[in-house]
Amino acid sequence: MQDALLRLRYRYWPDHLLGEILSKRWTETAIPVIVLLIITILLSRAIPGFLSVGGLADTGRQAGEIGFIVLGMALVVIVGGIDLSVGSMFALCDFCALFCLNVLNWPVPAVIVATLACGAALGAVNGLLIGYLRLRAFITTLITLIIYRSAYDLLLFDYSNTIAAAFPDFPSWNFVGGGVVAGVPSVVLVYIVVAVFGHVFLTRLRPGWHVTAIGGSRRSAYNSGIPVRRTIALCYTASGVLTSIGALFFAARLGTVGGDVGVGLEVTVLTATVLGGISLGGGKGSVAKALVGTLIVLFVINGLTTLSVSGGVNRMVLAGVLLVAATIDIRWLKNRTRIISKVYVSPTYHGLAPAASTAPGSGPFAQNDRLRDVTLIGLGRIEAPEDVILDRNDNLYAGSRHGDIMRFLAPDYQEMEVFAHIGGQPLGMAFDRKDNLYVCIGGMGLYRITPERKVEKVTDETNRSLYSVNDDSRLRLADDLDIADDGRIFFSEATIRYEMDEWPVDGLEARGNGRIICYDPNNGTTRTVLRGLKFPNGICIASDGQSILFAETFGCSIKRYWFDGPKTGKVETVIDNLPGYPDNINLASDGNYWLAMVGMRSPALDLAWKMPGFRKRMGKRVPIDEWLFPNINTGCVIKFNERGEVLDSLWDLRGVNHPMITSMREHRGYLYLGGIANNRIGRYKLEGADPGFVQYDRRWGKSK
Amino acid sequence: MIAALKSFTDRLLGRGDATITVPSFDGALKPNQILENAEIVAQFDAPEDLATDGKALYIADGAVILRLDGAATTEVRRFDRPVTALCCLPDGGIAVALDGREVQVFATPSAPAATVTFSDSSMQAINALAPGPGKTLIATDGSTARPYRQWVHDLMERGRSGRVLVLDPASGSIRTLASGLAYAFGACAGGNDIFVSESWRHRVIAFGADGSPRTVLEHLPVYPSRLSPAASDGFWLTAFTARTQLVEFVLRENAYRRRMMAEIDPEYWIAPKLKSGQSFLEPMQGAHIKTMGVVKPWAPPRSYGLVIRLDADGVPRYALHSRVDGVNHGIVAAVEMDGALFAIAKGPGRLLRVRLAGIEQELRG
């Protein structure tokens, strides 16, 4: 009863999503967004009409103007600097716009261009000094703040009366200042366009990545060939341009030049930047954060002003909010990865019925010591041969953990050579009709080695699932494969949540994290055909040529999936409840199938699989070396048929040569054995097996 | 109230008593393979305890007591129940515990009948005997809840019912020196004190002449067992099995432990053992994976072989090991005789001999 409830709770409650969501980069913005929501709710309750259309449009106008400057500041902060001169630049650009319009009487487009150019020039001064002359950003912009402000004061002294006397009346200018399109102020529209571009720029474009890289580590960025100085200079220039856009809208809206224009603006902007969660250390930040920060600051300022709070208190509150937000933000950023590592691993209920007995004399699984008499190939010379395969010239191929495909030459398999170097751990292997060797490489995908020893990538991504939070398009652990008559390749991916070396964590979860993928060489597509499998592993085309037999290692079962014919898409269980963990499946000479058992079930783990809470706590509190593991120190090979009958079993009980067996191939009366944690390949003489059996010939016909 | 709150937060945060950390084999306990490479003197079916009168070695093997002179073993006496403890008395007699429930004292090893028999209904798991002060006999009773052979049940039930008894052969009286111990297993008199191993608390305690206890040695990475005097001052402390973080963790996981004890054969529990690696049905831990044909000796020990040499104050001087990749595990008894240490490895059923000459210089140099 309790077990049933537990099973339901773990089947329908997606524990694993929390960790996946938290590991998304955008959750870094979570804290500022929550602060924004709280402030919005508080203010809308305190101030009637705070969220009305008119109120929002008004806020939107201001938000747009400051927002541009915050974007510029964000850019500069992300690249690892700071720009204190934005307030003075803002004032100068405001003056420039109004001077061109009111004094020089330029047309509006020319005014816009001139103002932007003015902003760019002012920013470029910062950029030159900081980027190329490598002055300190803080000091430099502090100095330009003073210089620009003095220049503004001097100009103001000469021209303020002239500017104030003119009353330009251009519809286009008025539109810039107060225009509305479908209820949205013009400034907001432009801001949206710039913000969207900024987002794409920072997250998708090469220069944007350069900016983040420089902010993250200037030296590394330089070493990897990024033009650090130019990029920094351009960032300050961009900051100047963005400030001038803000100033342009400000000039068009208010049309005034005064002594207090832009005074203290840098503090407001900086507050918004930090509040949004853009780290002053550089390298971290986004447009969304800049926007959220801007809104928080504006809401607080406007809200408090509406509530007739005096200016001093207003600034105190702002500072207080900044302090609290910065503290929370730092704690959150610092502990985020720790929280994720705590919640990402989410074991689920996995109930298995008691396994069949393996006691001597108990049936097909009865233990014996027949594998004691193997001859060893490559002892101590090959490491981690997960799969072994023989070509039709009797040469033996095996993977190694150094990322090589090794070849042992017939007839005595004493001579070993590197057949091809790939770079990742080779797992399952199969020959196609044209003698190409297809190999699943853990962490890399599906690769092909031509008879000329050329290594080619076949595929390393599949279609992304609709409902997955993690991006599951990349292949993490392609495991074993087989090739259908029409050339389609079916391969298993053991887990989509972990890397190859983390397979025990997947075993701890015991969730269906794996899938089976089909690569079609006829049109070059890769599609996922089956999902939610418990560590799918061995794959073998069944006798009808329309289906595959596949092993689910942690599911302890063999299943069959039809990809063609009348039963297309169906999955049936062939053998359930195996006493061990099935691995690779391969053809036997008598038309049955060999199955490698990488390890055997133990009652302690079977029980733990029914107790997800226990496993979760174990995962957190016990180091991985001490975890309760699937026992893969004893394995065996069994023979079964498509009806699910187990016909025979071969054991190495003392575990001297083959403690774990991950694969086996029959070839000319011998069985060749591989194991991923082993340093040898075993060769076992099969009594009564067809001495002429070659898998390649059986599969593709005796050619040539 | 505060204690309850503390134990709650400890459990929540995995602190204090709830920590599952295990000290490492370090300092005087630095690993070696001396026990693993020790000479195998003899092989027995069910060796349990050792004793010596200085001239010969007596071995309790199942229900039989054997005498070892040089290489020859002779049967001294045979009982109808398994012998769970054995000791030689200073007056030339021997004392044996039968099935943990009865203690018999014989005037000589081959005396026809027992001079005194202590049998008390509360005796359940007498697992060690030692001569005490003033012709008394000290006995440790591991648990009053479980018989001796079910020591692993007592551990997994977090047994706290061990006792130290003082038996007086002159009057036939039984005095309880201490009770409520987390498995008392092994005792030895030294100076005016009585040293006792408290296995489940991983420590050695000493009772003074007035009966007051003090902790001599604590935070051991193993479960200590029988003690015997060393020839030159000090003691030999055996450790019948070692601790692992997984077992410590399971000891704190009540639901899992209950179900494990109810549903699984004790052979395959997540629990310490006297020998391991016999079956794939045993639980396997991460570091146990045989890689490139090798089992790592530093993997978490499901079974282990260890004898620690203590000085007269109970401070470890050096230790003899048989590590995880070895077989001489489950050292339940060790006695020194003729410049050699004899030890019973109960796991493989072996009697081992280690020559002690120069060993301390080698290990501490």
C-alpha cells in the first residue's frame, strides 16, 4: 500500500525538473524579478492608478530614456569596466540635440544623426583612454564626468537663453517626444527594438560573446585571440551612443537645458544595473537584467515621489533596496551551483520483482565456471574494450579508453595496432555493408571509420524533445548500435541527464533517462524514436529485419521495438526481471542471441531502488566512492531467443579474467569477450557452434 | 528540551551524532599488508578464540578446544555447544564460555569436570573472558538481546545492552561492573584497570578499581574486539571488522534498515562482515569496482583484518593490516607467545603467525 503510494508519487511528480530548471542560466535573473514583482504589488496597493494605462505610459517614457543608458552601462559593466560619465554625456547630448534644432535650425533627421554622433564621440574618448591606453575605468570616467560637465556648464552659459527662446514645432520632433503608436510611447518601441537586438547580440552573436569573455577573464580572452582593446573601446562608444539616444528622447520630451540635467544620473543608472543582477565584476549580465533593474529603480523613485516622500528619504530607500538586493543577489549567485547540485539528482521509485535464482542447478541462469578456460588477448595492453567486433577477414577490433580503436591481427591476435584514433571512449561497434565500422563514442556521438581508416563524424545531435527542460539535442552517451537492412542505424543513448563517467548517478536515479535514436544515412537525419528508457544499452536487429532487440540495463529487461512492418512503433517486452544488468546483444550462430550481463542484481540495491528518499539522502551525504552501486564485479553471458527463453549461461565465477562482461561476439566457433573496466579480451571455445560463422557474412551476405 | 532540539537539527543537517564520517587509517594505524602476508599456521572450520599459558596455545574451534604445540594440534576437550570465549587462568586452569550463556572454569585444561559453572539467565552473548584482579574472572556480555552469532543484528538494531561482568570462582557470584554498553567485546586487566572494547561506539574504555569508567581510545575507524596482554607492557587489540560511511549512513536510515532486516538474508545486508566478496548478491560500493583486474586496497572495507598494538596507556603504537583486497579478515583474537603474534582470521578460518622481532622499528621507523 505504502509502496503503491510511493510509486504513484514518484511517477507523477517530476522531481527532476527542479534541478533542470535551476540549472538554466536565466534563473540567475530570478531574484531581481521577484523583487520587482514585490515592489510592483506593494506600490499598486499603496498608490491608486499606479498600474493604469496612463501611469504605465508615463513610467514607460522615463523607463525608456533611463533604460537606454542602463543598457549602455550594462554593456560596459559586462565587459569589465564602469562608466561614471553617463550623466555628463547625457547632458551634453541633450544640449547638442537642442542646439542643432533650436539654434542651427537643422532638420530633425540631421539633429538625430548629430546627437548620436556626439554621443559616439564622447564615448569614444572613454573608449580610447580605457581600451587602448589602458587607463583605469573608474578614474578615467570620473575625469570625463568632470570635464564633460564643465563643458556643458560653459556651453549652457553661452546658449541657454537662445535655446530657451526658441519654440520649434516639428511634428516629427513632437512624435519623438510624445508620440504614441497603438498606445505605446515611441520611446518604448525604440527601446524594445534596441533591447531585442541587444539580447540577440549578447547571447547569439560572436562580438557579444567576446564582450562576455573579456569581462569574465581579460587575459584568457586575449590569449584566445579576441581583440580585447578594440572591443572595450567599442563598448564605451556604444555606451555613449545609447546615452545619446536617451538624451534625444529626453530633449524631445522636455526641450529644456538646465543646470541639473543628468546630475546624479550615473548613480541611478548604476543602481539599476546592480539591482538587475549584473555583477560589477564583469562577465555576467543580460538585457533582461538591465530592464528589470531599470523598472525596479523607476518604480521605487516614482512611487515614493507620488507618495510625497521627500527626496532624501527617497534616495535612502533606494539605497536600502540596493543594499538588500545586492546581498541576496550575491548569496544566490554564490550558492546557486551548490543548490543545483543538491537538487539535480532526483532518484525515483524503481520496483523490480525478485530475480530468478542463479544457484547451481537452478535453471538456465545456474552459475558455472565455464569462462575460466578463456585464452586472453592483449592482456595489459588494451584498456577498457567495451565492445569487440571481428571483420570478415577475422581481424579483431576493440575500443580503448585512450580514445583509440585497436586492431588485433588474425590469426593469432598477438599483434596489436591502433586502427584509428577518435578521442572519446569507443562503446558499441557495427560493420555496415560497405565495411565501414560504425562506433558509438561516449560523450561524442556516432562515428564511422572507413576501410581506409578515415574517421568521420556521422551524427552528434538529434531532434530536441518538445517538453524537455534540458536541451537534449546533443548526444551525451551513445552506447550501442546496429544497422538495419536499408542502412538505417539504430543506436541507444543510455542517459540524457548525465555524462558517461556519471553513469552511477543515473543508476542512483533509476529513472528512464535514456532513449533510442535512429540515424538515416539516406537523408542524413537523426530522430529520436523511443524515450524514457532505463539506461538502454545493447541493440541488435531481430531476425525479421523489421525490429530491434534492446537491453535496458537498469530496467533489467530485454525489449523489442518494431521500426517497420505491420507492428511499426510497437514495443514488447521479451525478457523481464533478469537477475542481472543486461548490456550488449549480438547474434549467435544458431540464430539465437548472446547477451552480456555487465553485473548482477543484489537484494540491498533492489530494496534501495524502491526507496527513493533513501537514495537521495545517500547521494547527498555519502561520497560517490562509497555509494551502493549496481554490482558489476560479476557478470555472465547468456543465450536467449526471440520468444524470451533463456537457453544457456556462461560464468566466470571467480572473476579472475572477466569480472564484468559488457560485450561478446561469436566468430568461427569462438566467443570473444570484452569488459569496459577490464584490461583483456577473452576468447572462449564454443562447443558445437558453427565453425564457419562470421557475423558480417550472416548479416550482409558473403560478398566478393 | 535543548538536547532534543539539538539532536533534531543534528539529524537535519547531518552534524554531531548524525555525521557519517569515519576516521581514516592514519598515524599509528597506517596501512600495511603484514597480516595479509602472515604465515598461515593452520586452517580451522570455525575458529573463535585464542589463549595461552605461556607454553602452549589453546584454540577454540567450534565446540572443541585444541592445543597447539609447535605444529601439532591435539584436542583437549569437546563440548556440546560452541565455545564463544576462552582464557587461560594464572593458576593453570582455563575458563570457557559456551554458546555465550554459560561460563565453566576448569582447574587444568584437561580436568575431567568443571570446578565452577556460572550460568545466569541474563547471560546471552558472553564473547570474551580474561583473568581479573584477585583471582576473579572478567567476562564481557555483548548483548542481552541477541545471541553471540547474531552480533550483526545487534549492531543493526543499534544494540545498547552490553555488559561487563566480574565472576568470582571462589564464591560463584556474578557482579555487573557495567551495563548499557554498545556491545562489549573483549576485556583485559592492565595495572589497576580493566580495559574493555565497546564495539559499536568504536572505543576502548577502562574501569578503575572503584568501577568508574574512562575512555582510553576513541574514534576508531574499526569495531574493536578482544584484547590480550602484550609481552612487554601494553595490549593487543583486535578489530573484527571496519567501519564504512555506507554502514554508518544505513545505521541512521531507520526505514531502510528495518526493511532490510525484514526482507533480506543477513548475509547480503549492508553491514560489516567477517569476510566478503563471496557472492555477487552482496552489496557493492563504488570503489569496489574491479578495474583493469585490480581491486583497490583502499576501497571501503566490507570486511577487514586489523590488530593494533597499544601501549600500557592504551595509545596505539602500530597496527598490522590485511586490507580490502586481501583475505585474512575478521581478526577476532590475537595473543602473543614466543616472540610471535598468533591471530585468528575468522573470515577465512585461519590461524596466522607474525614474527614480532623488529616489526615495531620497521613500522615506526
